[in-house]
Amino acid sequence: MTESPASQLPPPTERRGLREAGGLTEAQVAERIGVGRATVRAWERGRDTPGGREGEAYARLLAGLAGPAAGRTDAHDQGSAPALTPAQAFDALYAFCAPALARQAYLLTGRRELAREAVEHAFQVAWQRWPEVAQDRDPAGWVRAVAYEWALSPWHRFRPRHRSPEPPPADPADRALLHALLELPPSYRRTLVLYDGVGLDLPETAAETEASTPAAAGRLTRAREAVAARVPQLADPAELHRRLVELASAERPRPPVPATVRTGGERRNVFWTRAAIAFTVAIVGSTALTLRTAPTHYEPPVAPAQAVQGVPPPAALGPLSRAEQALREKLRRSQTGGPERLTPMAG
């Protein structure tokens, strides 16, 4: 009995990851199979079931992208494979998304090392919050949003290792396209990469960029116009799709292996946990020292010095009276030295 195309397909939650891992957009998959872009999007979301020749072509395409993973997916569909551990599920998501995500981050930054760092950081955060990420409707989108935020952070310009430019692509056409991308504002660049590079539709692009759909459409239009002004042959959106994929495929930043990322995430978590504990201990110690050295009763402050009131002013010098003159003459006639001066004399 011949199996239907639907039975040969991986679950809908894995189809999009396989496409992104292969560096393909929805438009490219639709062109290869001979269907519309909306049909591919419906297949990836599970809203429609592939059938007929198109379904067989779609199953063959995903099997080629998955390779050995396709057999594991079929076994999982038949219920014979055991449940994946958190580490295995994380490694599977990393294998599907990390290569394509690194290429997308390169389109955003123009730096291979920064693109690799963005992917590593995003998956480290994902591993720290894996229960939340594993239950998300779109784990790949969750990780992609974190990677994009890290890649477009303005604080990288202050890092010494990122102040000097990296070697540009060897192809002049790739250099012109990358330069045009980097001239765009970060929000425009991100919208353009998500829509024309990754292949998201407009509502998904707006949601991931935290903008309204009209705002995302305006950013996309202005970004395309700016790129076309610098590279006129890219005025056609289909040609821009193709050139973005080619540029991303030409540069392949190599992210680390999943085990290294998980270990780095665990070390990062331990570091911040210890830092939080040390900060708490410092707060508790300073509070105890304050309580120990603080006064136990109220001591009124010493009043500032004030001038004494009611003292008569010193008398000014003037002529002596007769009595004062007589006293002065008497003092002059008295002895001025010797022990006799200490003996009182009758006046």
C-alpha cells in the first residue's frame, strides 16, 4: 500500500525550521513545488494538508533538508521513538535554526563574528528559559527575536573588538547589497530581512518587530526604495529575495556546537546567580553595619555659636580725671622691682 504524502511529512511545527535551516524562503519553496506562497505558509502552520503531486514534491524537499532527521521524525509519528529529553529537543531546535539564523544575523550586522555571537547568545537565553521556549507556538521565532535584538544592539559599537571593520564580501554585487543594507535604519533593516529574507508575511513581520501592520508595511516600502536607490537592479522584490538569499548563503558564520552553547548558558546562569547572591549578601551586611553603628537614642544637635548680648562696649580712650592722675603718680612713685613690691602697704 502506498503511503500518502501527508504521512511522509514531518509535523507542521518542524517544517518551517527545516526550511529555514536550508536557507530557503517561502517563495523559493513555493516556486520549486509549483504552488503559491500562501499554500506553503498554510502547510507550515498546519492549516492545510499537502496532497497530490505537490504534497509528494513537498515531502521530498523536506526529506532532503532533514536528511537523517527525517527517519527520526517518521519514527516519532509512528509512536515508536521515545520522548526527547530537554537537551535533545534543544539540540534539534539548534540544528534546525542556528545555521540560517547566523546568516540572517550577518545580513543585519555585516559582521561574521557578531552574527555568531548573536546566535550563541540567543540560544543560551533559550536554554536558560527552556520550559517557556519549548511550549511556545514558534520556538524558532522566539530565538530569532532574541538574536536580532542582540545583533542590532547599539552597545556593540563601544566594544574594542567591533570597532574595526571586517573584510567585506569578495563579490562586488554582494558588497553593494550589504552596504545598502547597513545604510538602512535598524528597524527598516530588520523588517526587510524578515519579509524579503526569511519569508514572513506582513502581520508576522509586524508582530516580531513590535509594530503595527501599517507601520511595518511603511518600513518595508521605504527600505526597498532605499536599497533600489543604491542598487537599481534590485528594484524588483523577487530579485531582492534572490539576492538576499545568495548573500546570506555566501557568508556562513559557523556557530558553536549545541553542547557548547548549553554549557555556556549554564555557566552564565551560575554566574548571574552567584552575582545576585553576592549582591544580596552585601546589602544585608551594609544594613547590619548601619544598625550596629547607628545611635540608640536621640541626641539634640549642638546649637551654633551666638554673640553675647548686653555687654557694654569698651570705653574709648580720653583724658584722665584728677583721681586717675593721682593714682598714676602714686604708682610711679612706688617701687617697681624686688620682693618688697609684693608686701601690701597701707594707703
